[in-house]
Amino acid sequence: MCIAGKVPLIDAGTAGYSGQSTIIQPGVTECYDCHPKPTPKTFPVCTIRSTPSAPIHCIVWAKNFMFPQLFGEDEDEGDANQVNDTTNAKQVQELAREAQALRELKQSAGLPGFAERVFAKIYRHDIERLLAMESLWQMRQKPVPLDVDALIAAASGLHDPLADETAHRRVMTLEETTKVFLQSTATLAKRYAASGPQSFDKDDDAAMAFVSAAANLRCHVYHIALKTFFEIKSMAGNIVPIVATTNGVIAGLMVLHALQVFDGGVMVATTDPLTAPPAAQHLVSRPNQVLARDKLFPPVSSCAVCARAYVQVAVDAASTTLGDLLEAIADSFPYLPVDNVTVLEGARMLYDPDFDDNLGRTLADLNVPAHHALLLVDAYDQDDQLVQPLSVYIQKPAGKGGKGVEILGDVPKLWTKPAPPKVQDAPMAGGDETDGEVVMAVDDDDEDIIMTESSAGNSTATASKPVEDADGAIVLD
């Protein structure tokens, strides 16, 4: 919206002790979409389900697999798709059998002993089945199943570990973790039996306790370092700790950037750190340095947001047809003639040179009232005719309406991709030296006429049949 309205945007954010503040000025600096965002990290299904090697693997298993399997929607097809990611046929069968057993166990949710049965299944029976696949442990340390009966007996004599205010910031004992797992599983099972499928929410204490306890128990089984519940919540919910002083510093930089905008805008690609106004500022934790300055660069020409031109038009949607609008746009933007443009409204295609049924319909009839935007793009997208996309924002007319189309504000200048340079024909390869002779081949059904011009200036004409060689080239002899 800021890019379309040409309104400067001050972007800022913090992450712990680090932070940044910068100015996004439409048409002057890069925007959010000028560079692709990093792809979220994913983990192979077989690693999550069978061979975890890091705490995050166990957290993802507890949050994205175990919680939905026990308390979420039934997704048989999704389970099949997951296990197909592995190439080990025996492992596929074991994972499918494990998922089916969980679905059967889920039917007894809310009944007495449900939490204990879940505990025994996932930390003893499932681990024992995985140990039977010797090929998995040739290069890895084998997991150790939990002593389920002893842990359940020990946990029954403990008070609620989460009642301790310091419990979230220390690594609990195995017995305390078992107690939390049994309590949270029983709570979620009763909720599932009463209210139906549940979804994970990092602010749900029972859900967070289940994920934290389940992940730490799995870490213990696989000889992985345990985490505090606070650390697990940060990783499971993508939570970044808040530091009030960092927010205060970045808020001050935002005010300085606002003053800079009011004072006349920004400077692009600034190199002088002494005389330049604040550009992109970063709060860093480096020796002898608190603030770091980044250059501001112009928009990327291939950016889907910055590459668009934006224009506002005032029309009466009830009386103006789509054809009227396109003709008015073509008058102001010669590079977008009606027969060379595609019109999109969201996911709908309203017009294309091969789909012109809507030209005679009004904008209201097409459900394009005021305050809607249309996107006009090159219909053919040819390399030598690529035209900048144009976003047309529909406004209500100031008067009583009519079929007139009024373009509001300045008319942006659309750019077109320059045509590629013409490539001169290469000289004919092979054959004898021509010594100034000119050879012309006529492409028709008659005999090819070869004109030769000798050095003496005499011209002769001979008729010759073209001969096709083995490579498919045409040779004139």
C-alpha cells in the first residue's frame, strides 16, 4: 500500500540485543520484495521420526507429528504422504504401523490410563521396534528405551513441577519431565474428548507443557542434550526474547528517520558516514561499535512490487465499461494497447486478446467497484516487447459520474525492455574464396539463381539446383 500510494515507510525490528531501522521510499529505495526471503528450514521425515540428532528434531517431532496425531484432526492420507519420503521400505512399514497404532490409541482419549499407555508406546514399544532395524544404527548410537514402569511410579509421588517458578528456566530431572508429560497428556486428552480436535498454540500452557516434556524425553532416549522449557518454547513457537533497551534504541532511530523523511527524503547509496543523514541503521554487538550503517540501494528492476507502475483513475463503475477504461489507459500509455494487454483483478482474468467477452460490460457488472485495483500486464510477454506492469486503482469520480475516465495525479512513465541488438549475418563458411563475388539464394520453388560478380565487373547468371548434404545444410553448387 505504501509503494502504491508513494508514502515513505519506516521499517524497524528487534531480535534480542540486535535491531535495525531503515526507510523504504517508493521509487527510491529497495522494498521488502526486492530480494527473495530465505526458505524456511525443513527436516527429512525419516530424521524426525526415526533418527533425530539435535534438540530441534525432537521439538519438531513433538509439535508437528505427535501432538496432531494424538489430539488433532485425523489425516490418514497425510501420514502416507509423509512416510513416502523415505527410500527404506522396511522403515516405511514401521512408520506406517506406528501411525496406525497411534490412531487406534487415540480412540481411548479421555479414558483412565490413556496418558500412561501413550507414554509406554512412544518411549518403549516404538523405540524397541526401531532397534530391530539394524541398518539404522550401523553409523549411529542406538537409542535406549525408557524404563516406563519405574518412571511412572517415581512420577506419581511428585508434586507438579511447573508450580515452581524456576522450573521453566532449569533442565528438569527425568522423573519431573515424566510427571509433566503425564499431566499434560491427560489434560489434552480430556479436552479432545470434550471439544474435539485441538491445534497447537504456544500460548496454551497444556500444549506447551506436552511439547516440552515429549521433546526432552525423546532427547534423553537418543542421547541428545536436554533443553529448558523456556528454550523449547522459544524454538517451538519461533519466539525471540524481548529486550526493552533494544526496543528503546531502535525507537529512537525510527524518530530520526521520520525527521529525515520530513526534511526531504533519503539519500541512496550513501558513502560518507560523517555528512550523510541516517540511512539504514543496525544495532550490533561488536567491540567498540554499537551502531552500523548500511547503504540504501535503488529498487531492483525485477521486483514484482517495485517493477509495477501505479496510477489512480476516477470512473463511474456503474456506467463505464471495461473497454472504455482500457481505451483511456491506452491513450495515456501507448505501450499498453487494448489488443496487447491482459487485465487481472486478483486471481480473476477479466480480459485478454483471446478473451474479449467482458469489454462491453460495466465495471460494476464485473464486480469491480471503487477502491479496487486492476493489474494490466503484457499479454504476449515477448522478450523484445516486455512492458512494465501497470496497477490501476479505481476511485469514485468527483462529479455525478458518466462514462469519462479521468487519470488522477501524475502519469507514470512506463519502461519497456530494450530490443536485443541486431546480429549481422555471418559470412558463409566453406567453399572456395569468392574474391569479391556476391552469392544470392532465392527461397522459392523455382531454381536457385546464383549471381556472381567478378573482379572485372562482368555479371553472369547461372541456374543451379540446391543440394542437401548429410547435416541438413543447403549447399549451392
